[in-house]
Amino acid sequence: MKALLLKEPNQWKEMKVEEIDKPIAGTGEVVVKIHAAGLNPVDYKTATGGNPNWTYPHILGLDAAGTIHEVGEGVTDWKIGDRVVYHGDFNKNGAYAEYGVTTAHTISRIPDSLSFEEAAALPTAGYTAYQALFRKLPMSSIDTILIHAGAGGVGGFAVQLAKNVGKTVISTASKHNHEYVRSLGADLVIDYREDDVKEKVMAFTNGRGVDAVLDTVSRENATASLDLIAYNGHIAHIAGAPDYKKVKPFTRVISFHEVALNAIHHNQDEVAERDLAKMGDELLALVAEKKVSPLIEQVISLEEVPETLGKLSERHVKGKIVCKIL
């Protein structure tokens, strides 16, 4: 099969499409003929330092959508030709290839009304947002939420999902992306470069602060966000934990929630692994019902992935970029 190969750590900009052996399905696994793969910042981040579990050449890419090509022993719920999407384990070969292998109990069926490209845009960013909001935060008791970086993948899905369940959504974004983030459902968008975020949030919430924050930016940004949270509020963080010591005990009693989607693959907990499929099913249904946009801004070829990952690394890309493979 053709695959985009990483030959050595930190060589992701030099990746080329070459021939490599097609994977084989093991017990409980399926081989998927990949039609589209989603690009994510985790691709270049993990490739930069490498991973001790990788052998080289390695194939990057976590988000794959395609048709089942081979069914492994013990798989009874799926058949060859089924249209599926999955979030892969970054310890293993990934989606920038014509074929990929994954565990059968973590895949989701793509509705007939959705394209492979739309499905491939969802897993890493969409499932992360979904996990943060509906597996971590107690959304039934949250009225107002601050979602950082609303123009990005995780932020963009989170803004839509939170608004879809009736929450008041504040988001941060560069000024040129404000209209875009408002179109996703944000009630207030703050220019994090020029505005005083705390001042804007407190004015909007009448000095109370927000019930929850979803930070997708950095430890420093998560720490700064602690000042914006109301009593008994919450912060979910995906880019590093805030400095817990900033909130003194017996004051605002804030709850902290770590979100690390890929960690599901590493705990040998099949209940948690099956939740990937459930989150996928739920998110795919929302996209099929036109309640959530897959946020696709660009569709590229496999050969264009290295250059496009370079643009992602500059952190000025909005929405999602998808690679069309077959």
C-alpha cells in the first residue's frame, strides 16, 4: 500500500509517500481501507520528539474514515464493506496510508448521508470536545461556559456542542476569526490579544464569572482562567493542568478535569475503549442532523500533508483539514 512515512523523529516535514506492507487484522481487529484522514496538531507534536513505542518508518495520523477491508478473528458486529470511522492509538501506525488497522470495538458506523471527509474530521478534535463537555463537566448544572480558542478544532466543536444544549458560550479567538466563532454559536467572542479577557468575562457575567472553562491552549492560559470561574465551578484542560495552588482551599471550591482522549487506548479498560465508539456514534448523529458542522476548511492530498502540518504548527489554522486518500 501507499503510505506517508516518517523515517526518523523530527523528520515529519520530510515525509514522502512510499510503498509499505499492508496491515493484517489480528484478533478483535479490522483492517480499514482508508478514504480520508483528519490532520491534528498531535501529529507534528508527537513526531517532533518521537515515541519510544514506534518502529521506523512510522505512519502518523489518528483520524481515519473508510470501508472495512478485512475482519479479524472474533469480530462479529462488522462486515467487509461497512463504512466506519475511528480514532487510532498514537502508539501504533496511523491513518496517513491506504489501509489502517484498529480494534473493532472502538469504531463507529458512518451514516449514509455523510462523506468520508466529514467523518474523518471528527475523532481527535470532536471526541475530545465531546468527552470534555459530556463525560467530564456536569453540563446539567452549567449555564455559562468559556471555551478558549473557538476557531480551532476542539474549540470549534465545543462551542457548537455547548450551544446545542442551550448553554451561554463565551469564546476567545483572534479578531479576524470572531465572525466565524459567532457563526458556530458563541454569544461573546473576546480578542485574547488585545482585550482584557478577565474584564470582558466579568462584565458579561455581572461579576460572577463562568460556571466552567474549557482550556485548549496551555498550562499558563489554564492557570489564568482560574480567576474567571465562579464559586463551585469547573475547569477542563487538555493542554496542561493549571497551577492548582492559585485557588486556596475553602474559597471557590473549583473542580479540575483532565481531558486526554488518547489515554483511553493505554489503560486496557475495554469499557473506556468502547466509549470511543459511543462518542463517535453520538457526534456522527449530530452532524447528520445538521446540528453540528464538521468544520472542514480544506481537503488536501496525502502528498500535501507535511506542508499542511507545518501550517498547523504555526497555530493559525481554523477549523479542520482533511486528507483525501482513496
